[in-house]
Amino acid sequence: MALLAIISIVLIVLDYAHEINIISPPYSIIDNSILIIFAIDYFVRLFYAKDKKRFFKENIFDLLSIIPVNNLFYVFRMARIGRAFRLLKLLRIFRLVGLTGRLHKFLKTNGLVYYLYISLTVILIASSLYCISEKVSFGTALWWSITTATTVGYGDVSPTTGLGKAAAVLLMFLGIGFIGMLTSSLTNFFDTSTDNDLEKELAELKQQNKELEDHLSRLEKLVKENK
């Protein structure tokens, strides 16, 4: 699955670099095959999951990455917007990372993972709106969305239409909120990690103390038997 995730990401990058056309053979065949494999993997894991609700929450990235955006937007003749939402396939990188260990714990801190879902959705929608209203390429629109949301704002690209300016305001509020959320999550994550480490050390000390008491009890028993 890791290899398929890498291949999928490479295809998306090459498509946006205009090196290939991912909706034309043979690349479309490869992309759709990977989509089917990821979809089967997701639903098999969902079927065997004991807690379906928890599985759904913890694997939302996997679900988003198997949305057939190419076919979906082609049917509705919205190819330009469909190109924007192909970025959802990049979420397959989380299968590569595994979302385990500290990364998983960090993303769950303060509901940060849900804010990331919202942020990604807003950036994609704002990019699509900017792309359509300002009549620029999606790459330019995405660049503008990211620089605006991160409050960097280079100024090399700026909206001139009412719709573009409305999208800019939305991204500004999103960026301000994200900085606060990220700072809070980092603080809570390290505080929680420290507390967990202390609890773990305390548990280990209690276990060692119990083992020593057991040894002493056995020694006392042996001494009494030898008297």
C-alpha cells in the first residue's frame, strides 16, 4: 500500500506540472486501479473493524482519498473544479505515514485533526472560487489560497472580483484560527506527553517495588523454613 501511495502522489504531482494528463490512458488506468485497490482496502478494514464509528473517525483521510473525483466531476462537466479536488488523493500519504504513535496523538489533540479537515476543504473551495472568478490557473489559485491562509500574503496575486475578495476574507479568518489552534495543540501535546511519561515511570516503579516485596516475602519464607 505504501508503494501505491507513492505512485499515486507522483502521478498527481506530474499532472499538476503538466508533464502528464492523469485522465488519459495509460495514466488514467493506473490511477483508477490504485483507487479501486485503496477502496477495497478501506471497506475490508471497515467490515472487520469492531468499532465502526471509531474506525470512520480515525480513517477519514482514507475515505476522502478514495472519492472518484475524476469521474464524478467529468460527469457533471466540471473538469476544472475536478482538477482542484484531485488533491484529495494526496491524503493517501497518510497511509504511508500510518497516522500512528506521536503523530496520531498530536493530530487528535484539541480536535486538531478536524480543524485540518475543515482547513483543507476551505482552501480547496476558495481556490476553486478564485480560479473561476479571477480566470487564473488552479495552480495560481492554490498558491494564493495558501499564502493568504498562512497570513504570509506576498501580494504577487490578489483578487479583483467580489467573489475573490470574499474568499480572501474567509481564508484570513481560517489562517488566524489555525495559528491559535496549532499553538494550543502543541502546548497541550507536550504537557500531556510529559504527564504520560511520569505516569509510566511511576507505574514501572510500583511494579519494581511489588517485585522486591515478592522477593522479600520468599526470602522470609525460606528463612522460617530453615529454622
